[in-house]
Amino acid sequence: MQYPAKSSQIGQQIIQALLTSSDSSTILFSIAGKMGELFKVDVCIIVSGDVNLLSPVQLGWWYGEQFSVFDEQEFTQLLSQSILLGTAPIAEPWATADRKTQPLVFLDEQLQAILSVRALLGMVTCFRGRTNGMILLGKSQPYEWTSSERDLLKNVAESVAIAISQVQLQQQAQIRSRYQTLLYHLSRKISQSSDIDSIFQLALTEIGKTLQLERCLILMLKYKDPLLSQRSRQYSPEATVQVTHHWSAATDNCESIDKYSFSLKDSNFCQEAFNKAPHPLAIAEHAPFPDVDNSKLPTSVEPNHSSALLMMPLMGNVVSEAKPVLVLGFLVLQHDRPRLWLTDELDLIGWIGIQLSTAIIHYQTINQVQSIVEERTAQLKWSLDVQAKLSEKMRQQIDQLRQLNELKDDFLSSMSHELKTPLTSMKMAIKMLRQPELSEAMREKYLNILEQEWSREYNLIKDLLTLQKVESGEFTSHPQQLNLEQTIAPLVSAFVEKWQPDKGLNLETQLSESSLNLYADPESLEHILTELLLNAGKYSDADTTVRLSANRQANANGNEVAISISNDGAGISAEELPHIFDKFRRGKGVTARAVPGTGLGLALVKYLVEHLNGAIEVASEPLDNSKVFRTTFTIKLPITATSERV
């Protein structure tokens, strides 16, 4: 047999299969058929498995006319639980007789039993230094594999690895497309409807079909004493778990349930999920749920075959910094066979949990408002004297709801833009980096794009976490004596480097003295100044000058340092000025002008300044005979340590 010629021939056939088919499963089956005919075996299986678990195990197989069909589910489950996808790349073929080198020696007998073969030859495929799948060749009778056959398999494995990589890319793209479709449908439903039942039914149906699950549930918690429901998670409150909605793959039907409930303390899984909130409870196998008396549950909900379990808590609003967030209920996903919950799946369900929690809170808020309206209407029938007060109260509540909805929509729009834009850039850079003949200069360019966009995402998440810590009282700082000139110097360089090429901005600094010192936390001060400079850069007119000045001044408690940062541009309206430091509040028109941001920056700046025993002010006034405004932020920080901490 001319093995080099055969190797080249099969490689060309694999490339042809990639070019002519867009179906990942079809490609694997086509490759398996060509490999089986080339090696003249009874069965050939091509396994696609991502080492990072971004996609599940996928198979393509071929077998001869006299060969019996194997159990695909049993085979896939066996490989999913093996060490194959977590091992380092193995560069040599192995056979069932190679007891010292074959990577699945402990699965040898099980594999042969499932496939009904007496001799196996296999090889782990590697692409760009990582394991991405496996080739299995089997014969129904005992057989000694020759060195030529091993060499041929080794030569062909590289082409198969490339094909598997393309299959995995297609599969990941299809999965992410399904995820985006699911989020789009759910977001649209939430934005168009306030009917919580229809929102739950759509969510469960879409999740179940997208993730190919057996059952999905919505559980709601009803606390006996709402004031005790937010104690430490180590304390399980008196609460009733109500099964409100259920979807089943068997019937492909989602139904509302209002008669079945059980105590939180009766279910170990519910207690564990409650204690882990806001993080999900993810169990890969042996998790029959609900783990309560089946007589209390409908037949469709009974845990007959449940194995894998995911419980995502649905969280309420923060009502007090001293108490944890209220757990409203759980989104429960079940699978009858063992299943690893992938990172992408956990992220998807996490986002869905947030949207469902928002819908629940919105629904409860509307009900509360409706109750208030009904109560006020009844009072109006008895006394016309209080009509004006009740109408004004109702108007204020409606205005507050409108403002909250506007803030929510603006925040979701901003967050969507701030998250999607870097991800789009990173996706483009990754796609370009996959080009085989990419020059080093272009490779460096795209790596820089990846790093910059990663940094942008990281800083956004860091701001959210820092704001949460400050509000919850968990933020810690380490104030010390700092030289302001040394602190400002690198920020000036960074500002000029970013804004000079983009908008032609200059930065002018003026310190009253070179040895101007103040008492502050270095990281907090740097964050404050960086955010104010970034804000000034974003809202400055092109080819203008941003001014940073600092001077020492006296106050009632001693000396302090006043730092001012001003810019010339559109300015802040008088209506927006009182709300400039509100969380998630952005000026009117900034989204339409594509000004990036989430409305967190200035809120976090104010918190940090107050944490340093300082104060911040803002003024925005028009320049003489001009439509241009000069906006100035002034922060005042103590020069020496004070006994009082905010």
C-alpha cells in the first residue's frame, strides 16, 4: 500500500468535504466513511470534543454492512466522563494492546463492548497545541495493527484535526446564534408585555428547546415573615416553594401550576441553592429534583429520571446595605442524563435569570401601583376633600415609574452597547488571527485589539464591582500622604496619547506649588482623576484645551486641596445638573451621539470622593458670546488624616 499517496488523497478528500458541506455532522460522517474505506475496517468513529468545553461531544461514524449499530448515547456519555478532553495532546496512535501508552486504557473494555469490536486503533487529534477530538478504528475480529497503518493514521490525523476544528467553529457559531435568538425573543417579550405568565412560558419553552433539556421549572418563594427573609444565608427562613410554571420536552408544552408547593426546609437542593444565591447551583449528575414527597407534586414534575440539575436564583432589588438581596425564586433546568453545564450555558442562564428577575420586580411594582390606585380611588368616593392630594400622589408615583423605566431602558441600551462593541471587535480580531498566512505586524495589531477590548470589558466589570462594594460598605482603602504632581504626571501622558490623535485635544496643568501633598488612597485618587479626565475628553469639542488645576485652600477643619478639571463643549443642562451623579443616569442625547458609557462613572467618583472625606462639585456655564459651555468638576480632599471616615 502506498501510504504517502493514500495520506495525501484522504487529506484532499477531507478538504473537499469541508468546502462542499455546511453541516458539521455531515462533515464528520463523510470523514468517517473515507477513513473506514481507507483502512478497510469494520467501524470508524470521528469524535469532536472541545478541550475548553465550549461545545458538547459530537460524533460521526461509519461501519461495514455486517457490523451492528452501536449505542450513540452510551458511547457519548462514556467519552464525556473520560479524561480525553482534559489531557495534554498525545502525538502517537495507540491500540488496545498498548497498555502503557493508550490514553483510555481504563475504558478499553467498555469501548470494545459498546462498539462490539475485538481490536481498536485510535489517535487523539490536536490542533494548535490542544486536544480537539479523536479517531477510532475498529475491527470485529482480533487483529495486530501494523506500523504502516499506525504511520498512515498519524499522517492523516493532522487533516482530520483541522476538519474537526472547523466543525467545532461551526457548532459554536450555531450555538451562539441560538443563544442570541433566545435572548432576542425573551427581551422582546419582556419589553412588549407585562404578563408575567406569558413571559415565564416563553422563557421555559425557549430554554428547554435551545439547550435540549427534559424539563424546566419556575419556583417562587413566599416568606412567612418577609422581614426575616433577608437574614444571613446561613439561616434558612420559613418559606414556601411554589411550582408556578413547568415545561416538558415529552409534551413540548408549558403550563401554569398554582396548587403545588412545599416547604423550603423539605428540599435539600432548594436550601443549597438558597444558600449559594446569587450564584447558581449546578450539578452534573445524580440530582433527582424535586427531592420532596411526590404526593404533593403533579406527575409531570416528579423526578423520575432527573440526573443533571441547574438552579439559577431569581434575585430581587437591594433594599438595605446591611441585608443580602431577597431571593424571589429559582429557574430550574433538568436533564435525564449526566451533563456538564458549560460556561456559555451558565452565562446564558445567568442573563436570562437577570431578565426574569427584572420582569418579576416590574410585575410586582405594577401590582403595587395598581393596588395603590384602587385604594386611592375608593377613598375618593368617600371624601372629595382629599382628591387633590391623592391625584398628586398618584402622579408622582407614575412619574417615578416612568423615570425608572427610562433609566432602565437607557442603562440596558448602554450596557448592551458597552458589552457588544468590544465583543464584536474581539470576534473580528480572533477571526483575523485564524488566517494561516497572517503577517507578524498584522498579528500584533489584532492582538493589541484583543488586549484593548479585554481591558475595556474588564474596567466595566471592575467599576460595577467597586460600586457594589462601596454601596455595601465592603470597600476598603489605604490612605497615605501623596504628592499630587507625581500622581498627575502619568495621567497627563495617557490623556495626551489618547485624545490628541482622536480629537486634537490638549491638556494644560497648573499646580499652585510643586510639593502639593494630600491625604488619600492612591488607587481611589487615580480612579477619580482618570474618570474625570476621560469624561472631559469625551464631551470636549475638537481642538480645544482641557485644564487641570490644583491649589491649597483653608476650610473649617484645616487645609485642603482643591482640584479642578474643566473642558469646553456641549455642557450640562440646568435640568440634568442636579442628577449628574445619579447611578445609571446619562445626559439626554449622549446615546444618540454614540458617546460611550453606562452612567456609572460619575456615581462611582462621588462615592470614592466621599469615602476619602472629600467633596465634589460641578458647574456648567456658557462662555461669552458663544454656544459653547465650560464644564468644571472640582474635588476637595484633606491634606492630612482626619478622625472621621465616611
